[in-house]
Amino acid sequence: MTSSEISALFQRFSTIRVGVIGDFALDLYFTLQTQTGERSLETGRDVFWGSQPRASLGAAGNVVQNLVALGVSTCHVAGCVGNDLFGREMQNIFGTLGVNTRQLHVPDSDWDTCLYTKPNLNGQEANRIDFGIANTLSDALFMDLMAGLEQLLAELDVLIINQQFANPLLNKDRIAALNDLIVRFPAVRFLADMRDVGTLVRGATLKVNTKELANFLGIEAPESDDLDWCIQHGNAFRAQSKGPLLITRGPAGILYLDDDQQQLVDGLALQGELDTVGAGDTVVAAWAACLGAGAAPAQALHIANMAAAVTVQKLNQTGTASLSEILALHHTYHSND
């Protein structure tokens, strides 16, 4: 793709309508100091100091902030957030981004906002403290959520389905309700990124990495992201799932498989320290935006690959990629194409 073709595609992103349903979280970054010389008068234990706290959207929320950075101006979220300080911060960030939250439910109880703490200790991420690991969603609230999603689908071009947590919004017993909606809304493009229950989704493009693909097939993952392995086992999985497959292969690039074609983009030879946290979310957001804008798979692969290359160079953050950043990287790596 040329720079002008990329810019023209991004212009179409501003007109599409994308929804995200799934596991929303916050990432809480802060600097941690453990050698303070201070002890608690109450407990006698060492006191640690924290500084420079900053929160950003994680999990399905990271997909949302990537969509907004790509220029998608109409973005809806469907899911749950806790009635707590982290939930209020998440809703504040959604409001700042202009995200529609009318299908974001706040249960009265049994739901902590999912939070990943990311303490930076001497330049390295220290032990996390995670919240939301024991959430349970009642059947009644899930049915309310599905009813709201059904109304929302009438307004959407693309729906992204996200599942990441051990106690997710969408578990194996609830995928059937989602599959029913996928059948009933054929005009909507569906893209799923589901760590544990991806094998049960029907009618959606499924994004996986090689480790997830091996897990879904019950086989051992390869030591490297071998292309032949990905093609062979990707097609074996598609024989079960009956849908397109998007395989992220780390530095090796991205592979797309469907009934009619096999498309591949090689990873870029990036220099310096990299942070791959959230790169898969960037790929999902970019692919969804391209789907909604009517891009061909080869174009979508190019954009998703460039977007991920931008975000992995942003350290200690769940980064996003903008048009200007993608164009700058495109010029660096493709100026002689």
C-alpha cells in the first residue's frame, strides 16, 4: 500500500461503527520503591513507596483505545464494570475518549472492576496484584446484556468479542447465545479474540497466536512460529470452526486463512527494546477497523502489522497507533517499494 492509500483507508475509519463486548480492565502503572528505610508504626513491617501512578485501559478496553487512536469515532462497549474506584476511573476514560457506554452494566454486587497493577521496580515489572479474578455474573444480568447487545447490533458494522479472564463475561455455557446473534445479524462483521473458549464461536473471524492455536487443537506449540506449521494446523482448526482465522506470529508477522485465500505479511525488523504487551489488541482493533471500512485482507494485514510494530516500541504501556505514526513507520520500511 502507498501512503495515500493508507490515508484514504483511515478516512473511512471515521465513518464506521464498532462495538466491543467482553472483559474490560484497567492497567495501573506506578513506580515502586521497596528500600525506603521506613517501618509502619502499626505493624512493624517495611513500608514501600509508590509514585507516578497512571491508569490506562486494558484487555478489551485496550482494544477500544486502539480503535479510537486509529480514528474510529463511533465505538460502543458492552460488558460489566464494578461499582468501585477503578470502575469509576474506567468510565471516566471511556468518557474522555467519547465511547458510548449505555450497554456497560454496573452490577450491585459480585463484580470487582478487573485491574492489573503494573509496579515498576528498578526498571522491571514487579509482582502484580490483580483484581476481578473471582467475578460472577448472574444469568439474569447476562440475559439483560444479550438483549442490549441485540439492540446495539442493529447499529454496528463490526463487533469485536473479547475473552481473557479466568472468570470471564463470556464462558463456554454462554457462547451459544452469542452464536445465535451472529447468525441473526449477517450484515455485521464479527471478530473474536478468546483465550479459552474460541473453539466454540461460530461465524466470526478468530484471532489467535500460535500458542493459543496449539492449545485449541490439544497439541504442542512449536518452538518457533514456523509458517508451514501455522498453515497446516490453522487449516485443521478451520475445519472445526468453519470460519476465517487470523494468526499472529510475533516477529514473524501475521497469517490470514479463509476458504478462498491464504494471505501473509512478514514482521518488520525492529531495532531496540520492545514491549509486546497489548500488541494482539492492536492487531484486533486494526483488523476490525479495516473490516468495517471494506478493506481487502491483504490491506488489513498491512495495516495491522504496521500498527502492532508501532505499539511494541512503546515501553511500559499498553500503547496505541495513530495514522501519523503508521505513516512514519511505513515511510521508514517501505519508502523504496
